[in-house]
Amino acid sequence: MASWNDKAYEALERAYCVVEAMGLPLAVVAWLTVFASAIAMSLVLRRTGAMRGHWGPAAAVGTVSLCAHLLDYAVTLRMSPTLGAEGNPIWRIAIDHFGLPIAKVYGLTGKILLAVLAFEFFALYLIQRAQLFPDHAEGFQSFWRGFGSARAGHSLVRWRNLVNFFGFSFALLGPFFFYVALLNGLIESPIYLRLPAMPLVLALYLGVIVIAYFSTTYRAYARGASPQLRTILEEAAPEH
């Protein structure tokens, strides 16, 4: 485990150096992108007018994401009040160019905006997936062959499918920051080196998200089908 951790952290440090070399423009663009995306997504959801029944699940995902991000923020400040030990290269850029007080606001508002986006993207996923359901499906593979924009056009790339998958995946990235907060809280402890490196856990977590997307979306279709079709779909679902 130690050798894997070392390699993962070395790769992460190299990536951080590349990001930090981009300097202030990247930090400004990153914050503005998150802010603009939150505004744009609110307009998209307002335009759909189909939030009924989706507020609860989307709010739950957004709340969990907010808790994870705020916990990470609080633990970081507790362990390093001056942010001198902060590893995030974009936040380090903000500290160097804006000073500590503004950098704290930069980090806090960025994390809040990410939680808002988690809420919005999960709501988009819930709204959009029903529009992508196939008219007929006789099992898991049949469902996914007919899922999405292939019904309406001839494009080889199912763009709406990709948007749907991205919305689900982005929304569920928030809980990963509970692990980041745990690592930050143990950074001065010997236990830190025994825990799997953050990049390794992230790779595993992304794999779980992919599995959850296919399973959750398929089961949502099965629940909404007629009782007879629902039985067929559930019996044909792969074992997990």
C-alpha cells in the first residue's frame, strides 16, 4: 500500500505543479466558471418547469455535498489557520495573489457554489432521465441499447446521454470530500500514511459512481413501468 500511496501522491504533486504554474488567470476563471455554471443551471431548470417530485432527492444530494465541502473547509482551517500547508494549487494561487482574508472567502464561496451545482445537476439528471427512457425494453441490455437520443436522431454520439451521466456523476462527487476532510484532519498523524492515497480512493469512488448510475437509472425505469413489465425487468436485472 505504501508504494502505491507514494506513486499516487507523486503523480498528484506533479499535477498540482502544472496547475499552479498557470497562475492567477486560472484561479479567476475557475471561480467564474463555477459561478456562471450555477446561474446557467438555475435558468435551465427554470425553463424545464419540471421540478415537481424532484426537489427532495436533489436537495438531499445538495445538502450532503454542502456538508462534505464545509467539513473539508473547516478541517483545513483548523489544521492550518494561515493556509500555509494548503495543498490545493488553485487555493494557493488565491492566497498568494489576494491575501488570506479574500482567499478564505474565495474558498468558502467556491465550495458553496459546488454544492449548489450538485443540487442542480442531480435535479437535471432526474428530469432528463425520464425523457431518455426507451419506449420498450425487455431487460438491462435492451434498456441501455434504447436509452437516450438514438431514438430521435442518427448521431453516433448520444450527447444527451453524456449530459445525463455527467449530471449524475458531478452531483455525487460531493461525498468524496468527506474522505478528503478525513485525510486533512489526520495529516499530522501516523495513521495518515496508512490510509489509501486520495487519488486511489477517488479512482475507486468514480468507479462506484459509474455502477450506481447504470443501476439507479435502470431501476427507476423498472419502477415506473407497468406491473407486468416491472416484474420482467427486475428479474432480468443483473445481480450485484
